[in-house]
Amino acid sequence: MHLFGNGSTKQAPEEVEHLQRELLHHAQVTYAHPRPSFNTSVMYEATAQTVRDRLVERWLKTEEHYTKTNAKRIYYLSLEYLVGRSLLNAILNLRLKGEYSEALKALGYHLEETVEEERDAGLGNGGLGRLASCFLDSMATLSIPSVGYGIRYKYGIFEQLIQDNKQIERPDYWLSKGNPWEIERLDVVYPVRFYGHVVTHHQDGKTLFKWEGGEVVQAVAYDTPIPGFGTVNTNTMRLWSARPLEEFGLGEFNEGHYAQAVEARVRAEAISSVLYPNDNHDAGKELRLKQQYFFVSATLQDIMKRYKASGDAISKFDTKVAVQLNDTHPTIAIPELMRLFLDEEGMSWDAAWDITTRVFGYTNHTILPEALEKWSVPLMQKLLPRHLEIIYEINHRHLQVVEGKWKNDTEKLIKMSIIEEGNTKAVRMAILATVGSHAINGVAEIHSGLVKTSLFPEFVELSPQKFQNKTNGVTPRRWILQANPGLSKIITKAVETEDWVLNLDLLQRMKHLAGNKTLQHDFQAAKSANKAKLAALIKSRCGVEVSEKALFDVQIKRIHEYKRQLLNILSLIYRYQCIKRASPADRAKFVKRVAIFAGKAAPGYYLAKRIIQLINAVGARVNNDPDVGDTLKVVFIPNYSVSLAEVIIPANDISQHISTAGMEASGTSNMKFVMNGGLIVGTMDGANIEIANACGRENMFVFGATAEEVGGLRHALKHKGEDLIDERLLQVYHSIEAGDFGPYEEFEPILYSLREGRDYYLLAHDWPSYLDAQEMVDQIFVDESEWTRRCITSTSMMGVFSSDRTIAEYAKDIWNVKSAPVPSDAKHQ
Ligand SMILES: *Cc1c(COP(=O)(O)O)cnc(C)c1O
């Protein structure tokens, strides 16, 4: 059995031959291609089918096992899954990489090229969606019975092109060539109602409520098997697609009804049509609320049906069901479950509320005010009238508790109410989620602290036991084993076992070898190979030639003011000025650097799009300046995605995670980068703090204000004039104003955001210490052995950032759910 089976090791010949026959069968029979017309695309389809066959077999066994043992299940509700590609991930989790490499090779194909035929499933914006996908991988690997529920968007995150230095968006019709991983379940279909009205009637002295009328659409399930690594357990990601209640009857094909019938169809399908492209921003659109309720309603009907099939009493619901809300997006599930208990099951309020709060856990992902969801009461009244009634009742009872604790404190009532009063009343979803859950968690220690101190201090006083921290993690299967096979082999050799893939703490065995020359040499060689691969990608996507000997400096993530790509590009302009000013002899002394950017801006985020334009404009100037040559290159790689991340991250020397302190909840790419043997330039924010603690602060290039200082600094800034701003930063402003990177009008809004005391993200304040940190990077990088020692030390301490650890904590502290491995005698390879 070969964990990584790099293709050079001989695999069992029968197995490989069998696989070859299956591949030929699928290519010829399933896809109807005569052999002469085979190509890599056909081989991808055929390969995916053979993998799918294996997954489905395990998947059925898993479901049978969970049902037979009536295991408690965790339902992860997320409006986003940033899946990426699935083929290689599945092959690795099945531990069949060697077999597949050989079978394909015998047919004249390379596994590495074949897997590239797959299109990314980009059903998410950034970290939140990718976290959901890492969690599904870890839950399957830990054999935890779980279903990830979401929406099968027809259009994923838009495709980004760069034209004239600017971002252009194109729709991502990711299903155009089909999707071999999904299984359409025409038998798993639920009605979902919108609009309508509530009728009441009286029976046995009780008032009963019924939601009627309005518009009903159908939710159809599409299942994707999620294989665990080293376990038979194969869980489910179930995504809902919307369609009209009935196909319009042929009888309605007359003039009068035809247009209406088509409109109804279009309205239904619109619900699962497009992923909203906002990261950390709430746009408050009606269609978005429809998406939320659509997927929540179908999901809870599905959960209820599965629960009832077990035969357990409804009063025991919470012993078999745990629901985790990935941010507030699915929070309407709380009043929806109450509605099902009250109106459908005839339960009393107190019994229903008791079970509901035991079922739900809520993960907060941000405290940025612009990202906190609010739904206007009139909209909620129109779209979900019964839910609004229930929310009012929840709020009424909640405010009685508040009143009981703080007598005659109107301020507390206003602040803690689920309903925001004002010109337009609104439902505050984070408060609803907090009131309706037994556990609320932040996603890194600092963030969980800020949730308690700055977002919900009163709620902490009311129910301190609810508040927890669950520091994010990433799956080592995708982010080390799959993305970085070169490093994976070195790790296995150094820690003398392949088990690190399942127990990432084993990386610590490498720590004492950080100074070992052989390991350092191997480590550097793997890094060089990864840099060569990225250099080739940069050449082909950006047309820029970069030296693999240079320091690769990476900042890839959504473009956002708080993430401060602007700080990075301004410092690169400063670096450019220094190079230009230097004599040719002095220029040769600069540490060669390739600055690599990638990331999408929300299409409506004006300033973020200007920042992309500035980065590209600086690149155009610097990369074509003969005075600069290899000393500095600045590239923006278009269309950031999971697959692109898998190529860029293994090639990093440093990566930048430089948010204004207190603003990045956790970050997860910071973890991926250090796992892949790079060092961080970062602020004391999000998980950077815990990474610094784990790896040693001396192994990170830390700079900038701390979260505690930020508030005061913002206040002080109001009274600070331009004369106090660092001269080097002013020089950069002047260069932009002088039109060095194109007409100044294009970039004026950027400088405007920084000047006149408006520098909300504190770029000017952090600038000097940022330059110091970068200076330090250059100094250490030239000492190759010291640099590599720091990298190995850091990587060896990253075990705690495996999403396996995160999921084990959720399972124990929030879900009370146990692992349920499918017995290994049922194992089939
Ligand atoms: C990990 C990941 C993210 C999250 O990046 P941060 O730097 O933590 O914001 C976003 N997008 C993709 C494609 C990722 O893989």
C-alpha cells in the first residue's frame, strides 16, 4: 500500500490492468468515444467515472452503516463551498495515486495533466467557503456522520479577466461540460413556499397557525460523495437546485398563459442561479434572502424526514441532530425549525424552543459592521410572514429575560433586541443566531475574544457558557499531500512515517532536524521545483519572465481594503524608487524579488477594483524597465481559485497577511503557506497570532499596530496632518500623482481614501514598521541555511492548524457527536 504512490513505485499489476480496462470501458461505452479519438479530456471523464464508481460503493456502505447504527449526525449549513477540483483529491483519499498513474501511463497519459482537465467548482467567495470544504474533508476523514448542505449555483464565483490593467467579470458556467461528481436525486424533492399569508384557527382552546398561499418552488437534491482519507466513510455534500413546482402543462401553451408560465419558471430557477460575489459584505438583496430560505427549508425537511424514518420520538430530536450555521447566512433555520415544531408537529413553545437551541450552533466569521446581516422587516413580512411572527415571539421572550436581568434599562433592550428600531425596522441575524443557539464560536482566539468584548458583551453577561473559540484549520490532504507532492515525500522521510497526513502533529518530529544539511538541501530542492512550476505558469498567464532564484513574495486573497493589498503595492513602488535611485553596482546588491498578487474584487467594490488596477499598472511599468531587470517583478495572476492556490502556495518564500489588526477574523491561507514551507510577513491579527505562538514569533516578520492600539490610533489620526506622514510614503504618493503609473485621475480615489485623516485602515501608521519587516526579510533571505532552518521549524509546528483538530473540537464541545467508522471488514479497495 502506497500512500502517495508517486508512480515510480510498482503497483500490483492485476490492479493496474483492471483499472486500465475500466478506463477503456468508460471512455468507449459511457462516453462513446472510439479509441482513435481519445484525448486528455476524454481520459479525464473516464478517470472520473472509475473513481466515482468506487466512491459510490463506499458511499452506500456508509449510509447503510449510519442508518443501521442510528448515529447522531452533524448537518453543516453553508451558503458557500469553495471545492476546487475533486479528481486528484478523491484518488489520494482512496490511496490509489500510484495505480492511477500507472494505468494512465500505460494508455499514454499523465495523471498530472489529466487532472488539469477538471474545472474548479467555485461555489464560494473565499475563506468562509473554503473552510466549509476543508471541514467536509475532515469530517469524512474522522468518520463523523455528516451532511454538508448548500446551493447548487448554476454560476459560481465569476471568472476574472484583466484588460487594460482592470478587472473584467465573466459568468462562471462551471457545469458546461457536465459534472461527474454529482448525483441528481430526482427522488429527493421538497416544496418550498414564499410570500402568502398566515391563517389561524382554534382547536381545543389552542391557537393554531398555518402558512398558506404565495408561491411554491421545488428543491431538487444533487449529491456529491465526500471521501475520507484512510477510512471507508464517504459522506455527502447535498446541494439544492430550484425548479418550478410543475412543468407547465401543455394545455397552458396558449397565448394567455404561456408567458406567465415561463416567467414562473424563470423566477424559480433564478433562486439557485448565481452565487453573490461579496466577501465580508452584506448587500441585502431580496433574492439572497430567497436563496437562504430556499436552502434552509429544503434542508430541514430533509433532516426531519431522515429523523422520522429512524422512528425516534420528536422530543429526542436533539440527540440525533446537530446543525452548525456557517455564519448567519442560514440563520432563518432557527425560526423555520420552530415553525415545523409548532405548526406541523403541534409542540408547545417551550418544548420547541428547548430542542431548537440544543440543535443549533452558530459560527461567527466577522465583526465588520458592513458584513453583519440585517433583513428589513417589510421584506421579511412579505416573503416569510410566519417566520416574522415567530421571530417577534422569540424576541419578546428574549427581551423579557433581558428585562429580568437589567431592570428598566432601555438602552440594553434597544441594543440587545433582535429587531433594530428606526426608519426601517430590521431583523439582526447575528443576534437571532446568538439567541437561538447553544454555542457561538469565533474562528481564532483574538476573534472569539472580540466577539465577546466588542460585538456581544451583553450576551456574554447573559449566557457566558455559550461563547467559545474554534480556531480554523485547513485539510493537510489537499493543502500539503495533493498540492505539494515534493514536500510530502521529504516530510515522510524526515518524520519516518506517512501517518502525518492523518496526524499532523507528527510534523514536530522534523523540528530538531531544522538545521540538518541534508534535510535543508531536500527542502530547498522541493521549493525550487515548485518555484519553477509557478514561474512557468506566470510566463504563460501574465507573459512575464521571472527568475526562480528570486524571493517569491505572495499575497493572494480577496481584494479588500482591510486586507491591505494597497500597503503592499505602495511599498513595492517605494522599492522600485530605491532601485531606480541606486547606482548599477548598488542595484546588484538588492535581493531579487518577485511580488505575486492574485484575488478577486467584488464587482461592486469600486476601490478594490482600483487597487487591482494600480497593482497591474505598477507591474506594467516595473516589469518593462530595463534599469530594474530581475531585481523586481510585480505580477497579478488573474482569476484566483483553489486550483491556482494549489500551484502558488507551494512556491512561496514569504506570504503576506497584513490586515489592520482586529479586522481579519482568522485567515486560513496563512496556515496553508506555512505548511508549505514559507514564512509570514504579518500583523498580530487573526490566526497569525496563534501561528506565531506555535512556530515562534522569531520565525515570523511581525509588524504594525496591535488590535488594542487600533481604536486609539484612528482617533488620533483625525488630528494628524500630512506633515507627520513618513517621507518615503509621501514620495510614493507623489510618484502616483506625477502619473508614473498612468493618468492620476485613475488612482485619485485611492489616495483620497488615505489622505485627509481618512486612512481608516492605518496604512500610514503601519508603514514604517512594515518597511522594517521587509528589510528584515531581505537580510535573512540571503542566509540560505538560516532561512531554511526557520522554514522547517515553522512547518514542523503547524500540526494544530489541521482542520482535523478543529473538527475534533467542534465534535466534542459543540455537537456531542462521535466518530462512526464503517467496519473495516466492509472495506473494499
Ligand atoms: C484559502 C483560500 C482563501 C482564504 O484566504 P485568506 O488569505 O485566508 O483570506 C481564499 N480563496 C481561496 C481560493 C483559498 O484557497
